[in-house]
Amino acid sequence: MQDTSPTTLSESPEDPFSIHQSASAVLDGRGRVVAWSEQATMLLGYPAEAVLGRPVREVLVEYGDEALVAEATVTCLREGGWFGLLPVRHHAGHRVYVGFRARKVQRLDSAVEWLLIGSLAEDIVQWDIDRAVLDGFFRRSPVGVTVLGPDLRILRVNRAIARFGGLPSEAYRGLRTADFLLGPDSELIEERLRGVLESGRPLIFAEQRCRLLRDPQSELIVSVSAFRMEDPSGRVLGITEIVEDVTDRHRARRRLALLNEAGTRIGSTLDVARTARELAEVAVPALADAVSVDLLEPVPRGEEPAPDARGPLRRMAVRSIRSDTLEVMYPEGRLFSFPEDTAPTRCLAERRPVLDPLVEGNRGWFSAEPERTERALALGVHSLMVVPLAARGVVLGLVCLWRSQRPEPFEEDDLTLAGEFAAKAAVSIDNARRYTQQRHAAEALQRSLLPSEVPEHPAVETAHRYLPAQASSGVGGDWFDVIPLSGLRVALVVGDVVGHGMHASATMGRLRAAVRTLAHLDLAPDEVLARLDDLVDQLATEQRQTDAGTPPIVGATCLYAIYDPVSRHCTLARAGHPPPTVLDPDGRVRPIDLPAGPPLGLGGLPFESAEFELDEGSLLALYSDGLLLAGDRDIDQGLTLLRTALAAPAHSLEHICKAVEDAMLPDRPADDVALLLGRTRVLGAERVASWELPAEVTAAGRARTLVRDRLAEWGLEELAFTTELIVSELVTNAYRYAGGPVLLRLIRDGHLICEISDTSSTSPHLRQASSTDEGGRGLFLVAQLSERWGTRYGRNRKTIWAEQPLPPPHTPTS
């Protein structure tokens, strides 16, 4: 009997009982082979002529297997068919196990025959496994399986999909995804499936949001994979879609990603306000729809909060996905307290996170702020979490997180994530708070060591700027000073200690005090820097010997200038500092050619002074390198920008300072900046009188006469007697001990200044003469008659000076 039935397209070539795979034979009622297929020959090796007409027991049954065959035959006769495995003798002589399906068939002559379909046992076992797997997919698999036709209508779903959609399995046949998913979600999945259908490229683990029509408030995340189904001829039958609920995995992955993001974004700077804003930016919209960060009032100032976490709060950051939500929240910078019996107050009091899934049920909000609460509820606010900001066992503040647009309420996993955010932020805020405290202390120290006000001086009009470095760098050691000197001269100083922090500020204070002390000795600029260099070296040595843990004093730079309003001479020296810039009265900007000199602290290297003349109204600009190098500029670029700003039209020195600041420091500088501007003044000839006296016995008398006459011209007759005594004593001493001509100069400006210059380098000493001494009373008398006196040295010349206050002007009487 030949099997001539046509091949059906629906049969799978992997089916062991398909016409492509199985062997077939027909037995008559007496067990003889009456039909034999080609596949049977291929399976068992017997050609048709070797088995046709012969009993099956004789050809195919191996000795010893008769009982198994007999048992199968009995069952087949009784039930009209049989399915199972039997050993069969191969034509080559070995045994093979074959799976059989036997069915009774009726001939036209009413004779009974038996149709046998067989295939190798291992093929059948594999086929059974495949069938079991397919059955498992549709009956027992927790992963959803959907079979769709070419029109993307559902042909079959498994039980997981049925539970997911809430309908019986058979109810899905003929439906589309839009019949049970929300529009945007169904449109996305159908677009993806259509791409698989058209291209044949499978879709693998594509995640998307999935919301059911019957429960649109619940959001699931599903992973979708799909492949195109084809028959053996290549005809497209549809798509098999595999759907897995990965909501928990997606949320866990999102939380981990948020934690990683929080680790990199929160605490990027040592700034309390910035850290609070970074926390808010991380939480919205990833975790909450709105968030506020509030700190106990002492914290933003860098102070330690109260142990009981009581007191007003300062709102540091507010963020929301909707602008109208911000209208019902306290703005940034607001000082306030939360109402009693609310989640924030419980959070602070109990020092633990509070989860309030349903805000509407919290009566504390309604009783304390009914209007604000009603507005919040109208905007959809429905769920709240409050997490304390605590570090080192101290509560610094709290974070409030709200949901209004996302329908699902906060849950415990969200509270855990918010706690991780808060813990990271709290450590950063506490570090920033402590840094702020130290920075404020350093800035307070630094400002206390800088001149609070620069007094008016007849020699120069001054203006200044001091800008500390940005928080990340810490305060530095820049300083400036304006120091009055004898003879109406003035010293202008700008310096810079290398390094930042409290130590740099303290070193700066010591150097500034040393400069003022050296300046009052009336030393030349190069001499001042030489002695200051020794001091820096000495300080560094002492520090190395006493405190190895303190940052070393690397060095310092300094620019020291002395201006004389009588001679219009300016003498300068610098120690590794940028040279000054001069703006002439005609508006021409020119640099000063000044020897650089080594930085302070190197020791043993000389400093040089340069002297030049300044016209009245010249602008002398001294500055630290932080001004030139701000914004990553090089020195040349900084100098060009500075000269342009100095030359711009301005009404006053303050306007010039502001112009320089705006042009060169648009942001907070990375290094300290000190800028000192001085516009020169000249003392008129009518207020200065100078004479050269020969070294003769009559010099003192001549000096008294000159002084008396000039004071009469100035209307200062009442100072004539004391001034004559002072001049007489000083000129006499010069005649006795110096030799050579003596220079006498009177200066009138707020004080009357007498100056006697000679060629001697001998330093005069003040002493108390006894009653038997014939001399020694000269300088003692000068000190008694004058308000101040002193000595200064120049090149080949010494000058002794004395100041007297001018009498108050007479008030005319009626």
C-alpha cells in the first residue's frame, strides 16, 4: 500500500509522524506485510520486495522480543489502535527502537488491515519534548505568549496573558492590543510588531510602559520580544509575541541608576545651598513630582544646629515638574516652621523617615493651613515622603517629596531610595557647613587683618578692591595697605602669600604688620623688602621646627612704593610681584620698568629700587596676580584687559575699580584679588619752604630768622617760638656733628613739619640729661615740643623731622 496523500502546508517537517519524516506499512489480518513505503526502507534498510507478503514476526521481530510484540498486538486488537515503542530488527542485523502509531482500517471487501506509522524513538522523544514545551508555554509559563495573525489580531494567548488582561483565554481571539491597552501604549507595540512582520527581524527585550484600559492608574513596565512565523514554503503566518512583566526589575534598575547619579551629582562643591539644589534636581522628576529641601536655620551659616532639631527652617531648594505647584510651596530663602501634627514635624521630632501615602487623610495640614492645603489637593498632590537630613548623629534639616502627576503613591522602596539620597546629601551638606564655618572664620580673620578703611591722605586719593577666592579654593593671603610716612609721603603696598586657607591668612597678617613696622622706620623700598625676606625665611624655619603638620610657608610676593607729594618722586621695589601700571593725566597707560626681584623667602638675593617722577593726577595701579590670571588668562592678556579698563572714562576712582572688576572678574575668582589705585596729588609751592644753610656758627640764627619770617607769611605766628627752638636745636646738632651744608624745609598741610637734612649717617639718640651735663638736651627738647619726630635716611643724607599740629582757625566775632 503506497502513501499517496498530498503534503499539507500546515504540517511541520519536525513532526516525526508527518509524511515527510515517518515510515509507513500495512499489515493484513494475519500479520503479513501488504504495503511498504520508501521511508520504511530508509528507516529499516529493507527493500519492499524483501518484506511484502511475509509475516512481520518473521522479518522485523528479533529473537527474544516476541513477548513485547505480542503484548502490543493484544492491546491493538482490543482497542482498535496502539501507540508506543517497540524494538525492530534492522536489515543490517542490529536492533533499533521505533515509535509506532497503529490504526485499524477497513477494505472494500470488508477485510481488516492495520496501518502502521513509525519513526525513530529519539525523534519521537524530541517531538514529545517540543510538544510539552509548547504546551507549557500556553498552560503553565509565567511569561506571557501571544500569537497574532498577519493583521495583528490575536489568534491565541497563554494563561499568563489571560491573567494580565483579566479575560478568559478564548476571549482574546480576534482582538487587537488597542482593545485592552491604552492608546499610546498599544500604538507603540503595534508599530514595533508591524516592523517585525515586514522586515522579519526579531524584536528582542524591548521595554515599554503598559497601562490597561480597565486600570489606567496602574503602570507596568513590560519586556517584549517577537519573531515572525513562517510555514515551510516561507508564507508569513503571523507573529509570536513574548511579554514579560519587568516592573520590579525596571524600578530596581532605575533606583540603582538614581543612586549612581546621586553619588556623582550631589556634593560636587563645598557649598550648602548648591548641595541642596543638587539633591532637589536628582529627586525630580525621577522619584517625585515636587521636592523641597529645608535646613535648620544655623546650618546655612555654617553653625551647628541645636541637638533637639528645634527651631525655624530655611528653605534652601524647591523643584517641581509643574510651575503652579511651586505657588503653594514656600519659596527659596523663606524662614518658616512647619505646623504641628504634620509629617515634617514628626520627622524632625522622631528623627526618622515618614511615609504619608494619602495626604488627604492628614488632618494636621488642614487644621494649620487649610487654604494652602486645599490648593495643593486641587493640583493633584496626593502622596508625601519626608526624610531627615542627618550626619554624625545631628539632624541638619529635612527633605519633603510630593507626587501629584504620577498616579501611584509612594511606597516603602521609594522611601528607602529617598533615604539614600538624603544620607548622601546630609554628609555633603555637613561637610559644606563645616567648611563654611572654617571659611567664615578665615575670611573674618583675613578681613580683620586688612585695613577696614583707608584714611584720606594729602599725597594720594585712593580706592581699593579685595575679593576673596571662590569657596572651592579657600581664602588666600593677598593684602594691600596705605601707610602714611613722614614728610607727607605715603607708602602703597600690595602683597600675596602663596597658598590658601587660615594659615595663609595668618601669615598675611604677620607680613602686613611687619611691613607697617618697617615702613615707620622710614626705610627705602628695597631695604623694606630685604628685611621682609629675612622675616619670611625665619617664619618658615620656625614652623618646620615646631609644627610639621601645618602647611609650609612656600613664599610670598610684594610690591612696595613710596610717593612724595613735594618732589613728585615715586620709589618702588618688588619681590616677585607683578609690576604696577600708571595712567598719566593725558590718558596714556604705561607699564613701569621695575626690576622683578626674587619672591620673599628665598633669602640672600638682592632687591633693587627704581625711582621716577609722576605728574599730578597720575593714576598708579597696584594689584595681585589673581586679577591678571582670572578666567584662565595669561599675564599679557590680563595686562591688556587691565589697561583698557583703566583708560576708560570714569567719574571717580571707585568707578574705575568697578570697571576693572566688571571687565576682568565676571565670576567669583579662583584666587584672591587685591587692587589698589592711587591718584597722585602735589603739594603746592606756597606750602613748602626750603633753604640750604652753610655749616657755620651763625647757621642756627639764620635758620630761626627764616622760619620766623615764613611762619609770619603763613599766619602761624603762634608757632614761631616753639618752631624756632626746634629748628635751632636741630641745625646746631647738624653743624656740630655732620659738617657740610644743611638743608632746612618747612611743610604746611594739617601739620607743620620741620625737616633738617645733613650728610651725616650718624643716628641721633634721645636721652635724659642730668643736671650736671652741659649738653644732651637737644633731642629731648625737640621731643617735648613736637607731636612726633623721627629720622629717615636717603642716599648720602640723613633727615630729622618733627611735626606740630596747626592751631585751629580763628572764628571771627561780631
